[in-house]
Amino acid sequence: MSGPPRQGPDGVLGNEVEGYLLWQARIAEAEQRAREFVAPMDWLTTAQREEIERRYITDALHRARADLERVAARCRSLRAEYEHRYSALRRRCVATALTVCAGCVAVGTLLRVL
């Protein structure tokens, strides 16, 4: 889904459902790839085939989870960095606006005196 993150109970539920569906798709993909991986190995017994498929799926999902955790950590890091930069920019903008206003008041006061 695109767009800003949704807030409130509906947004959280929507994000959880979306995450669940994406993970289920990842599981289905891993299962399909595991079946394709063992398909040419026709000498394997059924038990061996199932074991290899199970290990392949476990490994693929472990790697996918690690990838997602790295991406999530990077997103949190970027968010913190951007929030810090935004806060600094906001402080500078407020300080500049206050300085300009103070300057205008000072100039106005000087013009009245003269």
C-alpha cells in the first residue's frame, strides 16, 4: 500500500493485515521455490524430499525475516535522523522569524523617534 501511514485503530489493523498477507505470500513463494529446487532430484525418497523442502523453506524465511528486520531498523534510523533535522530546521525558522519581527519593531521604533 502507498501513502502515509494510517493512524488509529483502523490503520493499525490495516497495517497488520497487510503485513500478514505479505508474509503469507513470502511463505507461499518459499514453498514453491523449495518444490522447484527438489524437483530435479528424482532419486530422493519422499522423506528426504520433504526434509530438504522444509529446510529450504526455513532458511528462506529466516533470511527474509532478517532482511525485513534490517530494512525496518534502517527506516527507524532514517526517521529519527529526519525528525532531528526537521526539529533543527523548525527552530532555525522560528528564530529567523522572531529576529525579523524584532528587527521590524526596532526599525519602526527608530522611525517614530526620528
